[in-house]
Amino acid sequence: MFSWGEDCEQGFRLRDGSTISTSGGVHFLNLSFDITDVSAGHNVLAFVKSNGDASIIRTNESTDGIRVRGKQKFVKCKEKIQAVSCGDDMVTLLSERGQVLCVDATRTYIPRPLEALCKIPVSQVACGSQHSVALTKDGQVYTWGKDSRGQGPAGTNSPQHLRSLSALPLVQIAAGGEQSFALSVSGGVFGWGRNHCGQLGLGDTTDRHAPTPVHYLNSKKTIHISCGKNHTAILTKTGAVFTFGSGQYGQLGHNSFRDELRPRLVAELWGAKVTKTACGRHHTLVMTDSKRVYSFGCGTQGQLGHGEESHPSVPLPVQLPQDTTPILRNIYAGGNCSFATCTPVQEADEKSNTDSVNNVKQHSIEDMIDKWVSKCDLKSSKKIKKEIHRTFSSASCMNRVFLDQSKDKHFQTSPKYSGLNLSLVQPAFEKLVKKDYVLAEVEAAVLHLLLSFDENSVGVEGLRIFLLLNELLHVIQRHKLLLSMKLAEAVAAAMQRLSAESLQVIGDWWASLSSSTMVRHVKVWKQALSLILSNEPVSRNSRVRNLLLVLQYMYNANNRIAGRQRIPEKTFCLGISETFLCEDLQNWHSMSKIKDMDHQPLILFNFPFVMDLKSKIMAFHINAICTQVTQENPYFELKLKRASLLEGTFKQLASADHNAFKKPLVVYFDEDPKLTEVYKRDLFHHLFLEMVSTKARMFMFNDSETLAWFPSTATEEDKTKFFLVGVLCGLALYNNSVIHFPFPLALFKKLLDVEPTLEDMVEFSPSVGKSLQYVLDYEDDLENLDMCFLINWNETDIDLDPRNPGKAVTGQNKKEFVDAYVSHAFNTSVESVFQEFKRGFFQVCDRDLVKLFRPEELQLVLVGQDVYDWAKLKQNTVWDLRVGYPTRQMFWEVFDELTEDQRKDFLWFLTGFRRVPILGMDQVQMKVQFMQIQGGQHYDQHFPSSLTCYSILDLPLYSSKEIMRDRLTEALITERGFL
């Protein structure tokens, strides 16, 4: 072993004449034993031999201030020692089986077991000046000792669990003077303790009393941390070194003596791949892959090995003896001492293959699972149960498996990337279900994990478990559906305890997965929810709400994705039974005054995204029926004349009691008292055709006259009309009628308080929309286009920024210009008119029920769709038994020969609307009845007739196909007027 620095030769038992020294003060100690670990504090040094024996050498200080190293003292211990770490006076030993032993070198050399950790196997120990840190084999961190700056529990020798690190997959701990660090498997660095020199690397000098992420090291692939008294060195997988903290003695290696508050690359080592780092009290050592050692910092005791070299602030080679044959294996630094262990040449290759940069070996969970499901004898099963529990009950263990090792991608873990390779997860978990006892143990272990999961865990790597549990639930559901429920509820409950920031991270991770994986995860929670909703009665408790909230998080995350990359919103939807909807609607109304969501029962209407469109429509109409029942007078009657339909409707609506709008609508035409209810669909059809037309001049239209919009100029009288238009739209929706209402999606967005966007402008006016998109995409100087914030809308010149007349459109404000243009068109220019329309609409319809719908859904519910499945119409038709087969066949032959427009006319003739209801042709069930005629008349003289509210067709028994065709096509001519 090589040794240099304070009393570098003293204390060790050497063979006679076995030292070789250099001009740099480096001594080769020809020991009679092999050293596997060395540590030095300010007053004590300890080392471990290859046979597991440990020895301690104390440094004593005389009254005149001279420090002298004492003799080597053997530590009597029943167990073999694996590692050692020294504080100023304390020595902490770690046995091969993971027991922690402490030695107070000021009093004794007898090790004392640390009782609090006696039953907890430990994998690493690290000592600061007067505190200690331990990392257990299941990834937990404990600290003890003096705490003046937050490095450990105050004034206690009883180890305290740092729960905020409990979920992280940690691989290393480190401790310096009064600071401590933990390192995760994906390079996350977390520091706490004293920070007066910036030794935590957080960009300030504020002490931290809890582990804090060192964000400046994110994605740097950190694999090792070394601590001095007031400085820190970081080693990356690429061989780079970053240092920070006190630079008083040049120990940071930046050719300066100033402190660094943030990690800074040691540029002077550029070109050399560093494989080892070690920090002494005020100096730093590094070793490269070529086995050269460099040092920098305080060298007053010869600890740099530079001899008389006068540049301690830059890395310079340690002057090792040139005539020695051993190969360097490792470097150590502590106090004012430096060491380098070595290996005979013949053993060097073997040693290099077994040494790990961060002393961590990741076991393959796939191999473990294979072993669990293949062995079934009693002796093996006990061991397997322990392994399963150790693996699946620890978030730290779970979060280190299934990492994306390709090109070290997991080192890029961030709030946007989980670092997992989920393609490995499902095949591994599929094996778990092969053995019931294995699956039962896994479930029990995960439930234990979730109960103990610390929701305040720092960093993001601790959150990987929630993506993994989605995959586990998916596998279990496929094979053991009922077994998965308890686990699903436990996962959902654990997620509710997480912070909003953690939920955001999980949501963003999930949203970055492939569409197929996202859909698979959504189905996990839909399946669990469906199982509960299928029970009678449905449980209305926090467990169900938790499942809904998990779906809500996923839904929100999906909405943050760019349009085409989102999974379809229908992925989240469930079909809800009418019975449940009635019950939930009743509860919803009764609990609407309670503001505290946590104390409400399950109200599905608070989570409309899980309701499919059929359920929403059903809920809307159930509510409408319930509201109608509560009215005293049974009907809202309109008595109209065909000749003055629009004028008469507006007049009667204006004079009506607004409360009457919620009653069932009944329409009379020309004082005809019969069949009063069947006219309402005809009313809406003709009324909206007349009202929303270019001839009526109530609305402005786009260039192609295919879409209407509110006018930007309107009188007070006009505003009243638009209130009534809103009432009519509300009445149509309330009375389950499809209308002709060619407005862009922007209208329905505004009704639901969703802001219109450029996409809506593209829909309404493609030319304007594309021009605005061109402005956004234009990369050259926009001054070439000579544009300003002055536009022409609805034949009126508008300054979009009146406070700055003539303001030019530039590359910096082009988005402002586009947003202002869109906002003026859909908001500012029509605000007063639209508010009247909105007020009228919600005078009829319950605002909360309408908000169940998304804008696209509300639009299609009101205006229908252009998808005509005529085969479905035939399939759903019910025939009067008196109508024989020849007539039925004749009718369908005539129908098939109609043009597409004639078929649409027939749909209007039958139902009162020309477009198909949003739920499809399944909603149209035509009933063909035998037409009764008076005696002496012939069927051929009569036209078919219909009852539109019930989709009933009265069909005469025509004598021939030709006569049937003539009579039917003539009946379809809309100019014939109302029935």
C-alpha cells in the first residue's frame, strides 16, 4: 500500500526495510497483509484486512501541539469486518452480515453493537466529523450522532430513520464534516447538513435539515460521492469530476481558492477518465483509468504527494515510486492522510473485474421470479417468502428494477421521464400468477409497502412504483379479477396521500408512454370501477372516490398532451345503468350545497369524463323528466300559425313565464286541437331553418355561408331576440329534438366556459385561420409582411390594441396578435349578444347537467351527425302484423331506389329531424302501421303519413311498387308544409 501525508509511515506493522519513498513524500508500505478498506478521521485511522480483521491507529496530540500516530490496535470482534469509516474520534465498522459496530477510540478499542440496527442488515456506513450514516440492504437511511446543522438527529446515538429517502433506490451514502449525501441508482444526489461554504451544491449557503435534491447534477450520471470537511467531489459514469464547497485550500481543483456554491466541472482533468475519487479533510484525490493518481488542495502535511510543487489548486500527479510492480486498485483519503492500495500484477485483472465503481450490483428480478415459481418444496418456500417480502414490500427495491439500461437512459430520469423500461415489466409479472402462493405473498408485500409509503419522499425516482403497480394490477386483473380489487383500492388510497407535485410527475410520466400502454393502464382502473358499480347497492365511500380520482389524474394528464398524441377520451368512459344514474342524480342534487368534497358521498356527476355519451344523455333527460314532474301545470303550450311561425314563436316566448320553459312542450298549429304533442319536432325543424338562414339576416355567415356566427353589432331589440334564440336552443335540447343549427364548435365551447382557439377560426373561416397560422409559422422578419394590429371583422375595421394605434406585428408579438384576433372574433365583438343567448339557453337547461358534456358532445347532441346507417334503420324497423310481406318487400325496394337526399328527407318525414341523433340510427326505431281508410276509398289515393315524435309511419297498402314510389316521394317534398 502507498501512504503519504501526516505520519504516513507510523502505526502500521511493516516488514523490516520494507518502505520505499519518493521526492514527493509517498511511501510504499510493504505490509504482511492485504488491506481491503481504509478510513481516516482527524484523530483516528482504521483499516480492514482481507481476512476480515480490523485494526485502529489513534493519533495523539501532545501538550506542545505535536501530533503523533500511535500503534496499530487489533479490534476484537466475533464477526468478520467488511467496511470501516472514521469520524474525528469514532470508528464505525460494518460486518459481513450487515451488523453495525461502533468504537469510541478515545476510550476503548472494543466494538459496541448499535442496538437499534441489530436486526436490520446494513450495506454501507459513512462518518462525518461527529455523525454517522447507514444505508440498509433494503435501501433505508439512518443517521445518528451530533446534530448542529441538520446532519443527524440532535445529540443522540440512537439511529433515526430518514423517511423522506425511504422510497428512493439508493446505492451510496457519504458524509463529510457536517454534511451528508445519498446517491440514487439513476444518479440523483441528495444532500443535507451544513452548507456555509456551499458544500451541498445547492447554489446557496443555507443549511438544510432534510435531504434536498442537488438539481445541478441531474442527468450527469453521478456514480460516486466523496466528502471532505467542507467540500464535496462527484464522479460521473463518463469519468468526469465535479467539485463544490470550500475552495480555501484549492481542494476543488479549479485553479482558484474561492468557494463554489454549485457543482463545477474540474476542467483541468479534461481528457482523463477518472475512475475513483476520495476526499480528505481539505484535499482531494482522483485516480484515472490509466492508474495515475492526481491530487489537489491542502498539502501542509504532505498529503498531496507533490513534494515542493507550489500549485495546490490544480490537479497534479502524485509522485508514486516508479520501481514498484504492484498495480493500483483503489485510493483513500481522510484527515490529512492519503492512501492507495495495490494488487500484484497477476491479480490485477481479476480484481478489476470484481470492483464496482459504486459498489452496487443489480440483481435480475426476472431470475428471482423464475426461481420463485419453479421451486415448491417447503424449505425453499420459506426462503422464497422472505425474498418476495424483501423485494415487494420495499419501494426502494422496487424502484431500482426494470430500469432502461440501453445507453444508460435511466440516468436521464426527471419529472418528464421515469427511467423505466416497461416492456420488461409485464412478461416478468405474468410469471407471478403461475403460482397462487407466490401471487398471495406479492400482494401481501405490496399492501405492506403502500401502508408504509412516505408521501413526502424527495426526488422523483421514488414514484416509479406507481407505474409498476399499474402493470402488476393489469396482470392480476387478467387472471384473478376479484383478487385485484383490494390491491387497486390500496394503490388508489396511497396516491391520494401524494402531493400535487408528485401526482403531476406521475401523470407526465404516464402521458409519455405509448398509447397502447396508456390505454392499458386506464383499463385497469375502469375495470376496478366497473366491478364496484356492477354491485347492488353500489358502495358510496372513499374507496370508490379514490378510484375515480386516479382516473381523473390520468384524464387530466392526457389532456396535457398535444392533440393527435392523446388517447381518445372515450377510453375513459363507462356505461352507467339508469338505476344508478337516478340514484346518483338524486344524491347530487341533495348534496350540491356541501362545498367540502371530502365529506360528500360518491357523486358520479362530479367525474363526467367517466360517463359515456349515452349515460350523459340519459342523465340529462332523467333530470328533465324529474324537473317536469315538479311543475304544477303539466305543459308549456305554444299556439302558432304556420304563416307567421318565427314572429309568433318569439312573441309567445317573450311573454311566457320563464319557469314554464322546463315543462314538456306542446305545440298547436292554426288552432288545430288534435295531435298536439307531435308538432314540436316539426316546429324546431322549420323554425331553425327559417331563423338560421341568410334571408333572416339575424346572423353573420362565413364566406361559404355554411356556418353562422353572432353579429358584432346589435341593438337592444336584437339582444332580446338572441335571448329567445338561446331559449329555443335550450327547449330543443330539453325536449330531445335535433335541430338545424350550423354554428362552429366555438359556440359550444363558450357555453361550457372553454376558450375558443385558432382551430375554431380555421373551422369558421379557413382563409383567415390559415393566414393566422401562417403568421405564427413565419420565421423571417414579419416586417416584410407589413402587418399591424388593425383587422376587418364583420365589415368593420378593428384595432386590436387601441392603446397603441398602428402597432406592428413582429416576431415577438405575433402570438399576441393571433390570440387577440381570435378573441375579438369569438369573444369581444359578440360578448353582449352571446351573454343573452347563453342566459336564454340556461333559462331552460340545468347548467350543471349541460356541463356533463364536452363541447363536441353538446354540439352533436343538439344538431346530430351526418352518419347514416340505413341498414340499421331496416334492422330496427317494427312492422304491423297487418302489413304483409309483399308490401314490406315493396317498401324496402322503393326505399333502396331513393337518392341519398331523398332518404334524408324520409328521415325528417319520419322523425322530425334530417340528421341522425348522436347515438346513431339505433335511436331511431321506425314502427310501420297499417293505415286505416274510410269505406269506399282506395289505398292508392292516399299518401303515407307519420307521427314524428314516435317515429310511426302510417303506410297504405298500395297496389303496385310504382304507385308506392310516387306517393312516398311526393310526401317527402318539404313544401307540402306541416302534417
